[in-house]
Amino acid sequence: MTSVAEAERPVRRVPGGTRRRRVTDHGAWFLVLPALIPILILSVGPLLYGILLAFTDAQSGRTQPTQWIGGLNFRDLLQDTLFWESFRIGLVWAVGVTVPQFLLALGLALLLNQDLRLRWLARALAIVPWAMPEVVVGVMWRLVYNPDAGILNETLRDLGLGDGRDWLSGLGTALPAVIVVGIWAGMPTTTVALLAGLQNTPRELHEAAAVDGAGAWRRFRTVTWPALRPVALSITALNLIWNFNSFALVYVLTSGGPGGRTRLPMLFAYEEAFRYGQFGYAAAMGCVMVAAISILLAVFLVGRLKGGDDT
């Protein structure tokens, strides 16, 4: 037992403890700086400059200095029906790509997680679209959709299903055709993330559930999905952001046509800035898109997190 003298003995303070802690904190910041500086220069800096630009009348080719105009760009943007139509198309595109992409990638990840022959080859082939730049993917799929010599129309003719059509120029087929390309191009990223989550699920849990008589669906619902849910939440949220902000793939495929049916918000802002020279107005569009996707993402995350505390 502790004696009374030992209990009343004052706690000995180590000299320089606070200073040593400060040195350690400074050392931590010094180690973080190499990664923090590029983020500040390449991400935070342009973001702040874009927000500042949205409150000006900046235009290309002007001889007069740029002036501060307050919220006039945002007022005009609220009345711009073409922008809000592109915003609606962007939402359709983002959801239309993200949801099927996740479901197909989940099925592919479950398949690649099985003990199959030549599994290594199947996994390598599954990530081929990931290794291809978006411009190359766009050019390749333009050839697939070619109305005269594209493999899609040639296959339809061989099967006797018609003479084919111009998929990327039709008002009713352009957006679905582009969505198919977006699903194909983004599946590898989602598949790899889900496959990593599946491999982190202990096999002992599956074996115990199988011994208890649980079927495949019940094992997936009670064992696989709870372990996979955090990964699914993260990759779905990221896919929503990436898909809503898509530019290169749709630009190469359709350039926003026909008749603006595939003009995503990023394409609209690009045209305003670099075709019509309205830099301030385009910056206001960018601010609205950042705010909107942040709100949508927050609603999505809150809704998913309410489904379970383990995410």
C-alpha cells in the first residue's frame, strides 16, 4: 500500500516538457509541409481565386480593368434556364452512371473474390479500362458507335435487328449511349475498392454462417455487406463527385450535343469561359456546382450513416 508520505509527495515535473512537446509539434508540421504545400498551391489557391473571380466581370480580350460587381453573376445565373437544364442533365448523368456502376462492380468483385482458375488474369483484364486515359476511351467508343462502320451497328445488322443508327447524334440515344461509356470506364475503380473490402472480410465468419445453415444470400446480407458497407459508402460518394464533374469523356464523345442533350454543367462552364470569354460568369457556375455537390453529398452521407453506426 502507498504510505501517507508517498501520497503527499508532490509530482515531479520534467524540466522542458512543454518545450519538448512544442518541438515535436513543429517537427510534425515540418513533415506535413511537403504534402501540404502542393495542395495549397494547386487546389486551395485556385479554388479561392475562382470564388473571387465569380464576383467580378472578368472577360477575355478586355482592355478595361476587371471590376468588382458583387453578386450580379449569381443573379444572372439564377435566371439562366440553359445552365439549370445542364445541371439537370448532370444529375441524371451522375446518378445514371454511379448506380449501375456500383451494382455491376459489386457483382464483378464478388466473382473475382472466388477461387477461380486464372483469377489473376481476370483481375488484370478487369482493370484495363482504368489504365486508359479518358480521351482514348472516348475515341475508342466513338468508333464503336460509328453509324457506318461501328461494331455495334455491324452486330445489329448481322443479327437482323435493323440498319443501325447514329447513337451519339440522336436526341433520344445520345445521353444513354454516353452513360454506358461512363459506366464501363468507371467500373474498374469501384471493382478494385469493393474487392479490397471483400478480401478484408474474415473467412471464418462465412464458414461459421455456412455451418449454421445460412445460404449465399443470407451470408451476403449478414456477413459480407456489413463489412463492405464503409467501403461502399466511400466509393459511391467519390463516384458521385467524379461523375458529376466529368468533362473529358463527354467532351470527346459528343461535345455536349446534340442540341445540348449531353451538355453537363462542367461543359457549360467551359464553353462560357473559353468559347465566349465570360470568365467571371463561368466562375460563378463553378461556385454553384461546388455548393450543390457539397449539399447533395452531405445529404447522401447523412442518409447512409443513419443506416448503421459502424460506418
